[in-house]
Amino acid sequence: QVQLVESGGGLVQAGGSLRLSCAASGRTFSIYDVGWFRQAPGKEREIVTDYTWSGGRTNYADSVKGRFTISRDYAKNTVYLQMNSLKPEDTAVYYCAARMRAVGMYDYWGQGTQVTVSS
């Protein structure tokens, strides 16, 4: 089992920044990939970025490229999502998730953290 706990959400003005954290515990050695997802009201959940746990590969959605950066603190087993130049359309509940393989469904999910960007 892997447990994921997000933190760092909040209210920010457009153009501002936030850093989300996803602390992983449990069988973290079995994690292959960590992803950040978001879901806005009335919309489907979408992937924002995914990151190979070993650090070998990172992908970003086109909507956040150049603004969001994912990173990992190996000692703390924590993945961060640095979000800069935030836009009102970034408003959503953000979730981190982990999977034990390179493709397919994510096995473990955090509880989510709300990000609200005001115009």
C-alpha cells in the first residue's frame, strides 16, 4: 500500500504562484510513476503532469507547459508541483496519484487540494 497526502492549495490572484506537495509513505519503493491531476467543477479530471519516480521522465499537459514544474525530494519522498503564472482556468481540485507501472491506471490517490485563482 502507498499513502499520498497533498497540501499547499489555496486562493491566489491571477499571475501568482503556489507550490503543491504530495507526501508519499508506505511501499514507496514500488512506485513507478507519480502524476498530478486536476478536476474543475463540471469538467472531467485531466492529467497535468506525470513524473517517473526514479526521475528519468517528465511530461506536462500543453496547458501548463512553461508554467508548472514537478520535482521530487528524495529524502522526504515528496513530490512538488510548482505552479507559476496561474490563470483563473487553473482553478480546480488537484490530486496526486501513483502507479506501479509505466502505463495504465493509477493505483493510489491522495485526497485532493483546492486551488482557486481569482481574476
